[in-house]
Amino acid sequence: MKKTFNNAIITGGSSGIGLALAKQLASEGANICLLARDEEKLAQTQQEVQSLSIRKCQKVTTLSCDIRDYAALDQALNNWLSDNEYPDLVINSAGVTYPGYFQDLELSTFRWLMEINYFGTLHVCKYIVPGMIDRGYGTIINISSQAGFFGIIGYTGYTASKFAVRGFSDALRSELKPLGVQVSVVFPPDTETPQLAFEEPLKPFETKEVAGTLHPMSAEDVASETLRAARKGKYLIIPGFGGKFLYKLMGIMGNFTFTVIDWLIQKAKKKMNSKM
């Protein structure tokens, strides 16, 4: 039987994959709460998502909140729940990236990445999970990244935060599955979003050479594959053929993976030096 989602909270819902997920869910009749920081952007997105509603009583609401601040998040969600139904779906899509060589990145950048990507996901789950346990059902979808299972040059800060999301999701799944609550973790590839456009000029040359061989997926395709797999109860969700192939290949190759990565980086460095 196909799982349906009636009430969804989506962090990072004002752009990128979060917005694509919101649009698809709205077009299927779900009530949506878009949670992000930028009030102006949220207001514009709310109208965009609301226009896709298929039921007269369908609601698209917004919450302007910084998920790094648990006290503020707690208050915002408490206020929202006083007028809305408890979510049966929570998607943690809020995330940031900042590539660069490790020695060039500020310590504050590492903290910023971890606070939003990992602790933001943790904070939302910390608030939502008790209610899902009480009800005996619910679905949580945490958006990691292919950098959450594959460490690559130029992404020491981002990769650490996305590996943390994966490790947290692994453990949370084990705890919540016996209680009727589903946890899924998603590993999107490069996706056509404002975030990808932001990071492109910041990527080291080797990063572009090693990771830039695959064409980015559209946010809409990532959203469709994510929801389709989540409805089937899948835990690991890897949109796109390339990501699935890489994940399986790493399992087969084991430690030899690092030998291949080293070869690709050396090849990229030679190419970079030849251009200097």
C-alpha cells in the first residue's frame, strides 16, 4: 500500500531540494510548513507552493526560524502546533556548503557547517521525535549528500557535517523503527540549486576535476526519487544512477578506493600545473 503524507514540515523549504519536495507534496494534497530563516523569501515561496494545492482546505504555512537555536525553534514550533496538526512527515533539508582547501578554511566555517547541517537536523528531530513516538508513526527524512559517504578533496568541513548526519540517522533509525517511526537518509549528488551555484567558484581545481564529471541532477528529480523511495520504507536513498553506482563500487573496492582517489587527484594536479 502506498504511504501517503498529510502534514509535512520541511526545513530549508524556501529553495533547492526542500522547495522541490514542498511543491511535489503540495501537488499531492499535503499540508506543508516551510521552515527557513528569510521571511521575504518564505513569503514568496509560500505563494508558489500554495498555487499547487489541490484541496480547498489545504494549508501552506511558514516559520521563520534559525534551526541552530534550539530554544527559538522550540518556541516557534510550539506556536505553530497550536494552530496546526502534528506532522506525519519531517524533512530536514536545510543545509549549507563551503568548499576550499583545509588549510585555507576558517575554524568558524567548520562550526557554521556543523551547526546548520548536523545540529540543525538534530534540533528538529529532538523536538519532533517524542510526538511521533507517542503516536506510534511518522517519517523523518534527513538530507545528507554523496559527500556523506564519500570524502573528497576540498570538502573537509562539508563532508564532516554530512557524515555526521548519516551516522546520526543510522543510530536514530535503529531506535525508532521498533516504535513505528521511519527514518530515511538521502545522499543527493550535485543538484541544480542556488547552493551549487554559490559553491562553484569556491571549489579547488582538483575538486572540480574529480567530482565534476557527472551532470548535476535537477532538484525536481531528486525530490521525486526521494519521496518514491521513502513511501516504500527505504532507509538509504541515493538519487540518480551515478550515486548508486559509486556507493556500490566503494563497497566492492574497499580500501582500494583511496588508491583510485589518489590517482585522480594526482592527475588533476598535473593538469593544474600544466595550466600555470
